[in-house]
Amino acid sequence: MLKIVKTEWKLFLREPSMVVFAVLFPTVLLLVLGAIPALRTPDPTFGDLRFIDAYVSSLVVIALAFLGLNKLPTTVASYREKGVLRRFSTTPVHPARLLVAQVLVNVIAGVISIVLLMVVCWAVFDIDLPHHPLGFLVTCLLGLLSLSALGLLVAAWAPNARSAGGWATVVFMLVMFFGGAYLPRFLLPDFLNVIGEYLPPGVGALQESWLGVAPDPAHLGVLALVTLVAGTVAAKSFRWE
Amino acid sequence: MAIIEVVDLVKTYDRKVAVDGVSFTVDEGEIFGILGPNGAGKTTTVECVEGLHTPDGGTIRVDGLDPRRDRAELRARLGVQLQQSELPDRIRVGEALDLYASFYRDPADWRELLARLGLADRAKTEYRKLSGGQKQRVSIALALIGKPKVAVLDELTTGLDPQARRDTWDLVEQIRDAGVTVVLVTHFMEEAERLCDRIALIDAGRLVAVDSPAGLVSRVDGEQRVRFRPAAPLDVALLTELPEVSHVERHGPQLVVTGTGNLLHAVTSVLARNQIVAADLRIEQAGLDDAFIRLTGRKLTE
Ligand SMILES: Nc1ncnc2c1ncn2[C@@H]1O[C@H](COP(=O)(O)OP(=O)(O)OP(=O)(O)O)[C@@H](O)[C@H]1O
Ligand SMILES: [Mg+2]
């Protein structure tokens, strides 16, 4: 199993676009936004926070959403289309291991991406690190797992790699929208924000744990539920060929 | 001794019957060919043997195992080259072999295997940069990495140029000489004739015959073909009504007359009587493709 993860990790590193989007993009975006003075000035509309302070949790959403809803479903669907999964089925190792390895690679990439983001937040912009580290870690993990489960569901149902890419993009956009990646969340109407708080990857819980309170169990519960339901349905309905 | 036994295998997709009551046995140490036209059910048959499909009827035993029930054990003993299966674009040949080797209890040394397949210098090459023939050899390497007792190779030379094809044939013989039983799926006559100890002819999901190549050909022994280009239009009926002629086919400007007895004499007499000159006249002995036509009434490749 370790060898599968290692191999998949190497393959991930060899796809420059994947590495750039999943690992570097959120940090680069932070640096770009942070270079604009107005976004670095405390503003009463955000409760005397700076724009970048308020936007950090959306940057985390970008990283997680890309990994779970772009990289995962397109890779898995293309593995099915090329017969990689089928070839696995002819060996003593079940192809499900390959999917598990993909999710683990996502977790590793997600951790690196977020750690990098936090280091730059702290060192360059003096943004506080998450005040509730454990809650933040659990939320990130559950957030990524729930998005990965949704990504696998897309891969399970899509007839081919191309349509998997299409479907995944739709879900990706929704998650990014509710997660406040396009329009900062304070510009969104309240009811949309409430939806976004619960939707994977749980931007509500991310923000809470970053700002210092333990994440609301209801938020985490929703994420766990999504992971469980989407994961089970994906596993039950997955077509290996 | 039989290492594979297939009895009355039936497999249906939706409503289409792909394999319809096929039975055969494969002996240990032989190269067993499965030959038939496109869509005959060859791949479906071997994929049932590999345990990738659940048969709708019949029984299969591979080295004493039931491919569905004893899945795990079967996979350790059976090496498979699928008709269509690629690797991730950016995986290196050496990495792929190393990875697949880790799936087996007692794998072959993958470096040695690569060297034997003439891929020693490709270990660090990414899969997407390999030629068709090299990909095919990697596929064979992956089928052999677990030191299988039986290797099932599906269409392993399709898409290769003649030289690469002959190299691959040598390779299959080496595999057999190393003690591995080989099941070879193909729709190339020449390949089957050259490599196989025995051949199962399959057509439209049914088993037509199982025999050695020579045995199959002997079923149409005495049959010959006369091939020529008539210089003037010729009424084919004049030929088909001859007792020596079994059938006549047109290939563009060429006529191919199949039959027995003194076929050449009979045909040339008709031509002479009608004052038609036969250009490019050739006579051929029956081969495996004639056996196929005789047994199924159809041609193997169109
Ligand atoms: N997954 C599938 N779903 C439905 N029908 C299928 C499927 N796979 C094969 N068939 C049909 O079953 C029949 C046998 O197919 P099979 O692939 O076994 O043929 P084959 O002898 O291997 O042909 P080829 O020489 O083209 O590889 C064909 O008519 C094919 O259309
Ligand atoms: Mg086939």
C-alpha cells in the first residue's frame, strides 16, 4: 500500500499544473492580494479585520476544492478509461487501493498547501495562525475527505473522463462560490453564507477554528455525514471498467 | 495434464449472447491459441477465465481454482495481458514494474525481466514516451512479473509492425520454454499457425473446432486455390458449375477459385474454351484460413 501511495505521489509531482494549482496557487493568490494596500488596511465593514484576514479561509477552500473536486475525479476517471483500474483487478491487489492511495495523496498535498499558506500568512502578513489548531486540523481533514468523497462520486457516475471533468467543475464552482472564493463571503447574502457554512469543506468551521473557537459540532457533523454518505454511495456504485 | 478447463461457458451482455456454450481444456506447458474474427467472443472467454466477468453458465477451473470463488489465489498464479489497458502517462517503466512486483508474494526480478524483454535501457522512460511495441512489451512484463503458472495474452501483436511482431513471437516462445502455459488470443492466422500447439477456433460465440494447426489444415486437405486475373469478363457460373470447384470469390480484378481434385486443369480448360487469358495465375495449398472458411462458412479477416 505504501508503495502505491509513493508512486501516486511521484506521479502527482510530475503534473506541474496539479502542483501549481493545488499547492502553490492559494499562497500566490494571498501574496498578490496582499500586495494591494487597500486590502491590507483594517476595514470596519469586516469588523476591523483586513480583507486578507477575512479571505484566508476561502483560500483554504480553493486548495481543498481543487484537490477533491478536480484532481481526484479527473485522475480516477482517466485511470478507468485507460484500463489502469482494470489491470489492477488482474493482480492480487484490489483496485480500490488505488483510490485510497489517491485520497491519501490528496491529504498530503492538502497539508503541504495549507502549511505553506499559514507560514506566509504569519511571516509576511502577520495574520494569526489558527487559534484552535486541533479544530482547524480536524475541519481541514474532514473538509478534504468530504470533497474527495464527492469527487469519487462524480468519478463513479461519470461515463468517461471528459464528462467527469465537466461534472466535477460544476460541483467545484458551487463549492468555491459558497466557500467565498469568487466573492468574499461578507459580500454574499446571509442565507447563502449559512448554506456555505455547512457545505463541504465547511468554511464556517474553518473560520471558527481559525479565529479561536472550537468548530461547531453541527458543522463537523455535516462534513462527516457527507463523507460517509457520498463515500458509501461511490463505493457501492463504482464502475471499475 | 489440463491446467485450464472450461465447460459449457455462457456469457451474455444485456441481451447479446457473447459466448455460447464453449468448452475446451488447456494442457500444462503448451501455447494454446484462441482464434476467431472480430467480435467472436475471444476476449469475453478469456476474461471469464481471468475472473473479470461472472459467467452466466458453465464451469471454469484454472489450476484447480474457481476464478470467481478463489479470486485472490487465482490472481497470484495467473498473469494477464489485457487487450486494452494502459498505464498512467507519467509513470516510468521501472516504477511500474517495481510497483506491480510488490503485489506478489514471490515476484520475478523486474530488472532481469526488462532485460529479457529488451527494455533494459527504458527503465527510466515515462510510459507515454514509449513506442507501441515497447508498451506492448511492458504489458507482457507486467503479466509475467508475478511468476505466473499461466499467462493469458490478448491480441498482443495487434498494431505492431511485422518486425516487432516477429520479435514478440520469439518472446512468447521463450515464455513457454521457461515453463509458463500460454493462452494466446489472436485473429492473425499466421501468428496462430507459427506459435500455437493447439488452437480453439471460435466464431459468433461458439466453439468451431479445437486441434493442432496441422490437424485443422488436414481437415481441408487436398483443397487448393487457383488465383488469377481474367483478361476478359468471365461468367463466374461457368466455374462454379464445375465438380472440382467448391467456391469462387472475387477480389477486385482477381478471381480466387477454391476446390479439390485436378482443379487447375478444370479451370484452365474452361478459360481456354472461352478464349480468356488468365494473367498472374497462381496455385496455393490450403492453409489455416481455408480451414476456417470450411468450418464456419466465413472468412477470418475481411
Ligand atoms: N462490455 C460489453 N457490453 C456489451 N457487449 C459487449 C461487451 N464486451 C463485448 N461485447 C460484445 O460481445 C461480443 C464478443 O466480444 P469480444 O470482445 O469477446 O470479442 P473478441 O473476439 O475479443 O473480438 P476482437 O477480436 O474484436 O477483440 C461482441 O459482439 C461485442 O460487441
Ligand atoms: Mg478481443
